[in-house]
Amino acid sequence: MRLIRPGRLAARFSALLGLCLTLLVVAPSFAQDDLDGLLPVTEAYKLSADASTPGVLKLHWEIAPDYYLYRGRLKFKPADGVTLGDAQLPDGEKHHDEYLGDVETYHHAIDASLPYTVATGSTRLKLSVQFQGCHEVDPKICYPPHTEQLDLPLPGAAPGGTGAASLGAALGKLGAGKATSDGAALPAEQAFRLEAVATDRQHLLLRWSMPKGYYLYRDQTSLQLKDAAGLALAKPAWPAGVTHEDAHFGQTTVYFDQLELPVAIEGDTAARQAVQLEASFQGCQDGGLCYPVMTRTLSVDLTGIPATGSAAQPAPEMPPTGLGQGALGVSLWSALLLALGGGLVLNLMPCVLPVLSIKAVGLLESGESHAKARSHALFYTAGVLSSFALIGIAIVTLRTAGHALGWGAQLQQPLVVGVLACVMLAVGLSMSGVVQFGTSLGNVGQSLASRSGHAGDFFTGVLAVAVASPCTAPFMGSALAYAFAAPMLNALLVFLALGVGLALPFLAVGFVPALARLLPRPGAWMETLKQVLAFPMYLTAAWLVWVLAHQRGADAVGLVLVAAVLLAATLWWFERSRSRGVASKIAVAVLAVLTLVPLYYLTQVPPPAQATTVAEGVVAYSPEKLAELRKAGTPVFVDMTADWCVTCKANEHAVLDTDAFRELLKKTGAVYMKGDWTDVNPTIAAFLQQYHSPGVPLYVVFPRDGGEGHQLPTVLTSSIVEDALTKTASTPVASNP
């Protein structure tokens, strides 16, 4: 049921010739006690139906005391194959309504009959019944038009009880997956929790947290500062929401679960210790009650907050909701164990293997010395842990400022992709013998070489983390989802646990002599091994260029290839100039600077024209299209992917790009919808955030009945997908009211 102010709605909809005009009057002083005492619409007006008489549908409303229905608001709409005659309604009580003029109303009960005919061979009578009424005790509260779907057996068509019982069964199906109509609505303070913090003296971050099944209207939200002369709020940076077809506002945008809204303050706040924020907003319980406009005033502390651009301490963090044993369902200890296991398995993922070959060569050489093995392991681990710590700090900082950063999202930046391609090329050339960074095999890949070789080990750990981001190992999904929403300390612990898992094999070899003794002894064969391991580096560079082609097209590929040629020339001349004079070293420096020029211009290349190219049988993701398919009762398999996501490509090759999967889609009637996150896309980022996913891949299956989406594991198998789609397709279809 919905409680709306009639004066406000009358003003909004008068231009539409009275379409969807409602009588939903709620005074500005509406009290929460009145809201709590109101009956759900299906209890205030209990409808039963009897189709046992051929050609006539009998309807009965039992109306609760102090409630009434409007005669003129009773409407009947037939389904396909059904023709309805004029409804036979009793006369009502006539009186003059303040908003609708002369009306007739019913108290206590109504009996009505509705003639009908059905197509030959029909066994069911399907139609929708719409009605509207009010609670007449002061203050008067009115419901919006309420619709119930009837699906009744025709006389002699099927056994099974009275029309009233059939109606109850139909309404039971309608309630599946939604808040039950008789469930008590939460008080407004619990249904819509609002918090606000200052991320710096000029920026606020607001967060609405809602239980499952509640949503907030974007366009019914207004914000202002109170008692703040010289200050004003800029236009909020609204994230992508969910498109919702509303009975009163039409097509509008709403937010479920949680909304984080960054807002800038315009004006000088240097002399202020706090600002008073007034927020007015409106929301609903899905399929149930709508709340009146709520207004809350929050005092936001600005003391101790650095000015914009200051290098002072990070902004205060808004505590997340639903963590630990809440919405994410993962405790800190569980997340740490999952992260440790995920980091360990990450060593076997194809994106990390090329860089690990560098460490493999170094450890083989150090097999003759336990001290060297420990040194390699420690400094490699330091590089891994430092990199994961920086990633964790960056994610928490951006999240606090109202931005989102997903796992692997740095590869959405063409400059990062181009630089990584050049780094992989440089490492490959080093392993091929074109250039030597340092004097031993253990220093392979050291662009930061030092006498002790520690910098090379550290840099290899950094590089391993950089190329690990396109991969998501098993167990990492839940751990990363926790880390992306947890408080700063917990998030950093999870990222460090990932780093420990990634470095664990090398730590074990470095500190357990028995394992070190299992390594082959160094010899001449290692030079050949080193050169062979250069080719995975070249393949990784080629793959990164392929990703760049999808992001920025042929122009970007040309620029990065020019940079690669200049880099090769720089390294070649660097090797030749070791024993030469200053002029040769200046030439190396000039070549190195020239290598940076095409990489700079890489940032200036615009994305190619968005010509949506999807494979046959695949639908490009959009919130509108997804809502349309779900409204039509079509099961949907949503695949959020990216070209730089190695796990995504492995799943596609093994499961999603197979004839068996296409046959499964046909068998279940499901639609395959794909979203491409290769480049920055706020719409897809909002979908990922909705499902607490730290990045791609994300697979969500939406059932036929319009219920909640079911999230699949990040690593797919044919049996997992078949089981999910089969269950989805077997869900009975239910019409939405």
C-alpha cells in the first residue's frame, strides 16, 4: 500500500487530465503512529471471487471498519481471450469529496457481478481488478489504486475448490520473492537510515541504507544546508540506479539496498566547525507501503578535516553496514582465510605465470645458497605486500570520497595497459639476452637493479601484483567483496593476506632447506631456460596490446607499437654503451624520453565510436533492457566481463561460447545478456556494486518469476550453469500487479 499526499499528487498530475489521480492525503504533520496503525491494503479490503456460475464472475469485498472504497475507482481489465461486460455494482453512499467532487463510496462490504465470455477451449478466467479506498479517521489516509490479478478455473474445466481459494493461490504466487503483504512495515527511521560525513571541508558523502525490499526515489530527494550563509550545495553526483515503472511518478530511478551520494559544498568553509544538512526524501517497501516525504537534519562535523588538496590525514570513514555476518555473509576471519587461499591459487593463474618465471630462474640460481634464497624470498614478498597495501589504501580512500574502484579496474586505463606492455617487452628482451639488468640470473627483470639484487626482487613482486589483477582465483570473490566494503583496517588485512598467499611458495622455498634442496642445481641449462621463458613475456605484451585495441582502436595500437620499438632501441643501445663515453649515455637518455612521447599521446586518444558489436544470440546489457525482459517474465543470464579479465575469457572458452550453452539457452528460454567493462562504464560499475562484486567476472541469473537474481561463482563449470538455468526456467510465471 502507498501513502501519498493528495494535494501534492493533484498538482503533479492535473496536466495529465486526471490520469492516475489519487486521493492519497498525508498532512505534513503525519505521525509515525498513524502509519503503524494502518492496515495493509489486502486486509483493509479483502477480495474474494467466485467463477462457479458460467458466464458470471461474482466478486465480494469485505471492508474493515473505518475504511471505505470508491465506486468510481473500481476497474476491470481482461486478459487475452477474455471479454468483459459491464459490471453490476450496487449504489454507494453519495457525498462531496474535497478533491474528487461528487463521489459514491462503500462501507462494510460490496457484492458485484461481472459478465464475461472466453475464447473457445479456454479453461481459465484471467483478469485484473483495480480498486482504491481510504481510511476515514482523522487524519484521513488514502491508498493508491491497488490491482489484484485473478486466475480462476472455469466451471467444469478443472477441479480444485472455490474461486476464493483460487484467488488465494494466485495471490500466494504473486507474493513470491517479495515482501509479504501482511508483513509489518518498518518505522521510517529503520527502513531508511541516513548517515553523512565530510570527506574534506568541501565535500560530503551521504549514505542511505535500506533493508531488502525497500527502495528510495532519486527524483524525490532534495538537499540543502541550513543556517549557512554564503554556502550552498552543488548538484549531487548521482550514481546509476534502477529504472522503475511507478504507478504515480511514471518511469523513474530508484535505489535498493544502499545509496552513497557525494555532494560538494560551494563556498568557503574554513571558519566553520560543522554544517547542518537538511535532506528530504521519499521511499517505498517493494510491493507494499510507500512512506510520506521524510525530512531529516544532520550535523556534519568539519573539525579535524583537511582542506581540499591537503596532504593531511585521510578523511573519516563512514562505517559500512551489513558486514561481518551481515549482507556479505563473510566474517573477517573467513575473509582472511579466503584471501590467503585465493592468493596461493593465484600463483597458478595464467596472468601471473609469466612474471613468476622470473622468480623461478632467480630461485634456481640461488639454490646453491640458503642465504640467497631467503633474501630473494623476503624482498619479493616485501614487493608483493607493499603493492597490495597500496591497492587497499587507494580503494578505501576512493570509496570514502564516493568513487568506486574495482579489482583489475586499473586496466581500464589505456596508459596503464600501454606501460605494462612495454614493461613486459623489456623483461622479455632482458631474458632473451638483448640487455642485462645486473650481473646474474637472479637479477633478471631488475629495472631497479642494485649491488645486492634486493631491488630487483622487490620490483618482481610489484610486477607480479600488477599483472595478477586480471585474474580472479577461486575463493577471492568473497574476500575481495568483503575488503571493498569493510573498514580500512579490515580491508588492509584482507589485501595483505592476499599478498601472503601469492608470496607463500617462494617464502616456503627460501626458509625451508628441505624444499630448497628439491630445486635443480644451477648449470648451463639455465641460460636456455631463461631464454625460453622470455616468450611468455612477449605473449603477455601482445595480449595487452590486444586489450588496448578494444579500448582505443588502431590509433592507440600504433602509438604503443612505436613506443615498443623506441624502448627496444633504448635497451639495445644501453647494452652497447656500457663501456662507452658520456655521449652514448646521453643518447640512451634521449631515446628513453622519446619512448615516453607516444605513451603520453596514448592518453589523448578518444574511445572509438560505440558501435555495439555483440555476438549473435547475445543482448548488450542495459538496465532498461534487463527491466523489460524481467517484466515480460523472461529468465536472463547476465555476464559482466572485460577483455583484460583472464578468468572471464577462460569461462567463455570453457562454458559460455559453446554449443552446449547455446542449446541450454534455447531449452530454458533464457536470454544471454553481456556487459563489457573493458573500458570505464558507470552503468556496469553500478551493477557490480549492487551485487557487492569487487570486479569482473560477475554472473547473475534472474528467474522467470521476477524474483531476486542469483549470483554464480566466478569460476564456472557447465554443470553450475546448467543447474542455475534449469532451476530458473522451472520457476512458474506470475504476473506482477
